[in-house]
Amino acid sequence: MTDKALPSGTRLKSTTDIYTIESVIGAGGFGITYKASVPTRLRNITSRAPIAIKEHFPAADCERSATTSGITFSSTASDRVRTSLREFIEEAQCLQRIAGLHPNIVTVNEVFEANNTAYYVMEYLQGRTLKQYVLEHGHLSAGETLSIMMPVIEAVATLHKNKFTHLDIKPSNIMLADDEGGTVRPVLIDFGLAKHYNPDGSATATLAVTGFSDGYAPIEQYSGITTFSPTVDVYSLGATILFCLTGKTPPRAVEVSPASINAMIPRDTPERLRNLIMVAMAFQSMDRLPNAQQLYIALKSIAEAEGVEVASAGVRKLEEQPVHPTVMTQTAGDETRLNNDETVIKGVVLPPPPPSTPVNDINHGYTPPITDRYDRKPANTGTPVWIWLTIALLVIALGVAGFLVYKSLESDSTPAIDRPIIPEDTEETDNPKKADTYGYEANTKTPTAKSVLPDGYATPDLGFHNLSGPVKSCKNQWGATLPFDREGSWTGNYNDELGPRTFRRDSEGRIVAESYSQGPNGPGTIYYTWDGNNVTTMSDTNRNHEVEFTYNPDGSLATQTIYSNGKYIIYNFSNERRDSHGNWTSRSYRRTSTDSNGNTSTTSGTQKRTISYY
């Protein structure tokens, strides 16, 4: 499509600047990216600064006027082009706002219209991609991997907080930009597949490009993503970390298993990092960490344990010996590039498509990726039949397994939903008195080595932190009874391994720190962070223990993720019910636990609380 590009020397005028086109960086089915320059002045010296410009150009529907440089299209394509143009501008403006929130997202300086189309201007990044760097210098150590990836993961967390997903994270879409002062800034680029979402999780755009990159895309992305799905980016980040540690592209999602991932990772990789990669790349999205923020928090704990210093934006100079850098820029479209990981573009979704619009049927294979800037054709990427057969067999196997689990629970004399979840090293019991030893009770029982909450969780699900109304007592989901006086103060005694507590609250009365006296490593403090009335994280470095929470739009708990000494437990909640005071009384859960060896187990059931009021 480069024959349709703006020629070198073309001038583009916005309301603030005049840009001069120098060359084409990349071209795809929906746009062209150029290297350009803009006049800049320092005191009395005038020079030109390099920038990158993305042009909206849907190649299937548009032509370039030889005389005006503007684009033209037929009346039959008018609706498609204008819809695409409107959403191109909206997505560019959204990216412009979000990119300004984090230094490791490529900066969008300006969005403007000209030539009967639209453009957005980006910073020009000089350096190498992460893929180039690893291929040149070999696989990275765990420390270097963390120092590069954590600023990127923090940037993705910013996207997720703003209902934005990238959907094409991979080593060739992370630039190691050479900044001033000898530092390298990892920058997330290429937002051609990115999507923005409404508060209800629906996409803001009606026309969308769908695609994936083999090795970095989870299984659900092959059939298209239609709702807000940050776990897709979590999988891609995990796969990118795996590439850094091994120097090899991970296998396709249908070929991935905890055992295969574990076998790829070098033996000297910290155990917690090894386990975290397996959780991030779990086959089912509900078994992964729910978003990049939780992945970042888990990695930060690992980095601190390994003594890795992580900067907020840049990292130290990665390689001092002479190299031959490739100049790259952000190519916020579906372009292929010199170091292409081959993003497969499946096509455009048009609701509803006109009769003449071809429809891509996923069962008939993938639409081949576009030609790169050197007119090199990619290899055939059609889906082998065995992949679809494998998926079908997996679906059948999961169905049979689910039926067998259901029958085993149905035949059990004690309903699984009424049992407290007890750590694996303890005996399960239906004795309420023994269940109380796993929580807090106003008694004088002597704590034993087993007197801890499930999986090391040291508080009864914030049972006395966020109850509403004149609560008299709460028997929580672990079987512990929590008594309160009429002023709302908890009157029970501690009966767990952490001993008595002291609390520090903020100006709104929320607990921000909980100090205990007798942890396994001595006294320590649990720190809380809040989003309004919802706790988002509990962190305790003394016990190497962190808990994170995410919430649904209605305020109900969506997920609870527990990291404890190399073990990861994820609860996914649904069907939450509340009483007249707004306190939850029951909710269904699906619990996935991954141990230090990468073994995964899954259970499900219902958590219940009984609350009495004055």
C-alpha cells in the first residue's frame, strides 16, 4: 500500500504546526505511519525535530488523489469510511489522554483532520525493540527482566484503570527508547488492536479490528474480544516475561500448559517468578490475575525480595558495547515492521455489514497479514485443522470433568458450600468450635500451629472492617464469630498466630495499617489501600503475603487474589446477595490455587455470613 502513501516532502498543516513527511515507516489495511519532522526553535537556533504521524487510510475503500493528496471513496463505502474515521479520531483522542498519564506509554501530541481524513502525531522513539535486544544479546536474567518489564506493566495497569486494553503486547511492541542521560525507557507502542470500553464493559467503538499474535495471545483472543478483558493483556505480559527469560517465542495458547511453561523457564529463575508466569498464562481467563495492577504488585514484591531496583519510567543503560540500533517509531495500527512478530489481522466487524461486505468466517482460516514496508509477503498463517480438533476435544473433556465433579459433590453427605476452606496442611472438620480456631472468637483457647485462616489469610475477609448498620455479631464464612458493642467496636479476642493488633485509621475512619505482635517472622504490619469504601489491597512484606480485591460496577466483590510465599489463590465471585443494611450474606465463588510447583486445583461453592443486629 506504500504506493498510496503521501510522498516525501508533503506538508501537513494542523492548527498548531506544519509537519513535513519524510518517509513511510509502516502501512496496513487501515492506516499508514510516517516519519516526519516539525520545526523547532531554541533561542535563535532553528532546527527540525523528528516525529511520527499515523494517517487514517482504510485501503480497501479509499484512493489517494494525485493532485490534492486528499483521500477519496465511493458513495457505497461512505458509511464505512466515515464510521471508521469518527472512531479513529475518538480512539486517538482517548489514547492521547491516557498516554499523558504514564511515561511508558507512547506520547500522542496532537490529533487533527486534513486531506479528508485524520492524523495523530506521536513521539519518535529511537532505539531498539525488546525483541531486537534479546535476540542480539541472549535471554535476560530475572533481575534485568523485572527492571524492563515492570514500568511497562505499570503502564498497562494505567490503561486498565481507564477501561483500555492493548490486546497486542509482545516484545516487538515494547521499544527500549534511548533517553537523555544514558537511560533506556521501555515504551509500549502499537495500539492498532487496542480498544476502549464503557463503564458497563462494552466497547465504545462499533467498528473494530480483531487480531492476535501467536505465542502472546490467549486462547479466547483467537475468536475475538468483544468486552473489557484485561486478562488478555495479563496473558500477553506473562508470555513477554517468558520470552525475556528464555529468548524464545512461547508456543501457541492451545499448546501451553503449566508443565510446558515450567520446562521452558531457566532453573535459576526465582520460584515466585516462575509460579507467577504460570498463573498469568493460565489457559482459562478466570484463572489468571484479573488485571495488570495485580500483576505489578506481585512482581514488585518479587523484585524487592531479589534486590532489583525498579525505576518508575526508565532503566539503566542496558548495553554499553557498540551496537547497531534500528530506528523505530510507534505504529499505532496493524502494520508489520522490520522485526515483526506477525500480528494476524482477521478483519473488520461492521454492525450490521452491507450485503456486499465480505465476512471472515473463523472456521475458514485467518485473513493473511498485510505486506510490510518492503513488500515481503508473510508465510501462510491459516489455522491447521488439528488446532480446532484440539479445542473441540478440550471442550468435551472439560464438560465431562465438570459433570463428574458435580456428581461427586452431589453424592457427598456434607454440602461443599457449607464447609470452611481449610489450609491443605490441616484436617477438615464440621465441628463449629474447631472452625472458630481459624478466626477470631471471644474465648481463651490456646492458639496452635494450625490456628491460621485459610491459605495464611490473617483477617476474616475484612469482617469487622466494612460492616454497615448496628451489627451485634457476625459469623463469617470461615466459621468465626465476631461480636460488637452498640458503638460498633469489635469486642472479641484474637485467637490466631498473629496475636493482638493495633490499628491506624485515616480521616474517614478506614483502617490503613494493622500491626500485629507475633507473626512467624516477628512483629509486623498489614497495610491497606482503598478506593472509596472498598479495600483494594492488603500488603504484608513481613510474611511475604498480599491480598488484592477487584469490584463489579455495582460495588460487589468480583475477585480476591492471594499471594502467600510462592502460592497464588484466586477467588472469582458471583451471585452476591445483601441484607437490608447492605452487608453481603452469601456469594458463589470459584477458587483456583497454584502451589509452588505449579500444580493447580480448582474448587467452587458458596460463602455465607450470618449477621445479627441490635
